[in-house]
Amino acid sequence: MTSKVLPEKYFFDANLITQDPYNQKGLMGSYSFCMWLYDITGLNRLDYSIVALIQLPIIFLVLWSIGVPDRFNRIYLSNAVIWVTLLLCSVYIAMPSKEFVNFLYIALLVKVLLGRSAFWPKIVVVFLLLFWFGVWYRPYYLLVPFFAAVLYFGSFIKLKNTGINNVIFGLFFACLLSLSFGVVKGEYLTEGTRERLNKDRKGREDSQTIILSPVKTDNVIGESVSIFYGFVSVNFPVNGFRFYNKPQVIAFILWQLVLLSYLFFQYNRCMKKQEAVQA
């Protein structure tokens, strides 16, 4: 139904994947692999509503295999956030998309973590899967194991608010990582990825909510500001309220703020439990 209701701009990626105008299909890279996958399965020749009827049952079956909480039918804030998330999945994954592959791979990581093996073997397997996913599909997944390790060891530092301090610690590590990358490659991480891509997309109908740094990212201070600005803009997207005439953007911002608050609450709770066990 979404393909009959939503504006054409919502299907930019889906149309690119199904039409493959520049013959980019292949086995390496997110766009290339998705173009190959939808072509080899014939899904790129089906109406998007049929694609939705195939993909959504797969997604919900995977979620069911991971596990559904016993109280998922009751009205709690945590349940409401997940209900809205599932609704968004039904809208944005009910079409050819990179996110469908992302979802399946991340579900595999969750299944590994929920397995019965010992803790450290599971962590090793997850890190190897993330490295592989980074090389094969999306390069930024290569950074996740490094950030996870930094935040893990940072949690041993005894500070008043472990959650907030870990986030700040992780952001400083991101700055250090990007600046180190700049020394080796001659170009900082956000400068060569997000900034360049979004500058090319600026002004397009389907790119009105892109994130651009308020300062140039070709120097140490500018790159550091860009990283902090990007983190705040993604996780606290209050600057999106300028789209007050777009109810879908406002709804997404409110959902994002509630989701972040809930996740941070749970993260802080886990940190406190860890500190209690160590004590």
C-alpha cells in the first residue's frame, strides 16, 4: 500500500536498487549487493506491494524467533516505542531496500549473543561478523568493535554517571579515530563520507533532512565539531523542528527522542548492575 500512498521521493533508493541504471550489481558493497540480490531473486520485477508481502513476514518471523516479551500486549512506554518501530519497519522495509539486508544481518548478531555459548566466544564471533560485514557490505561497521571495546573498558572508570561519561568518552574516541585516519589518508572520516555525499545531495527533494556540519571539516577543530554535531543531530534531532509543516518529520523526531531516552535509561541501568556485581 505504501507505494500507492507515499510520494515518489520515498522510493529513491528502492527505484535505484530495482532499476540499477548504471549496471552496478555485484557481490561487494551495500547498493551493489542489494541490486544483485533483488535481481537474482526476481523481486526487482515485482510490484512493491508484492515485495512487502514477501519481506514483512520474513522480518516478523525473525523477530518471533528471537523472542517476544510476555507483556508485549500491555500498554507500557517501552512497548509503545517498539510498536511504533514495527510500524516504521512496515513502511520503510516494505520495499526493496538496503535496510532489509541490514535487519537480517543484525538479527544474526542478536541470535549469536542470545546463544548458549560462553560470553567471550560469543563476543569474538560477533566481532568477526561485524568485521566481515564492514568489509563486505558497509565499511562503517568496521568501527563498531573498536567502539564497543573502548566503551567496555571505559565502563571500568569509576565516575558518577557512567552512562553519560561513556557517551562522551566514545565521542572523544571517534574524534581521535577520525583524526588518525586523516593523518594516514589525508582526509578525515566525515569529510570524505557524510559531508561530501550530503553536499552533492543538498537541495534535492528527497534530501531535505540531510545533516551538514556548520563548519568546514578540513581541519582538526572542524572535524571534531562535525562529529559532535552529527551525534547530537542524529540522536537529539531537535533541529528538525524547523520542518513544523511536515508532520511525518515531527512524528519521527518525537519517536527518536523517546527511543533514545528509553535506551539510555536501560544502558545506565545495565551499567549500575555491572558496578553492583563488581562491588
